[in-house]
Amino acid sequence: MDIERAFGEVLRKERKNNSLSQEELAHFSDLDRTYISMLERGKRQPSLKTIFMLASTLNTLPSEIMVKVESLLNKKY
């Protein structure tokens, strides 16, 4: 599994844990819904600024998101 897909899986899980639709997450993060969709499918890489914006909307720390991504990558290898 590549980093983009791992990030996408973590993002989708966090979004669903917060009971948000892709559109709601995009709106509250000042992003486009199609961009959220591409992130979740591993088709785009988020910038550091985007990770911070998403983390804020998801009521978590950016570092917590990255720890989950790292953990997911370690499980797949």
C-alpha cells in the first residue's frame, strides 16, 4: 500500500467517525468535495496545510492522523 492510499483510508475513517459527509468535511475545511474524494481514494497527496485544515475540522491533531497513517503502512508490510 502506498502513502496516498493509507492517508485516504485514515481520512475516510476519521470523517465517518465524526459523522461527516465528504461535502460537509470539504465545506468546514474550505476545500472542494471532489478533492476530498480524490484524497480518500489515494489519487491526490495533501499538502501540510491541508493536513492541518482537515485535522482541525476532524477535531484531532495532524500528528495523530500521521501516526495512524504510519501504523496502517506498517501493518501492510
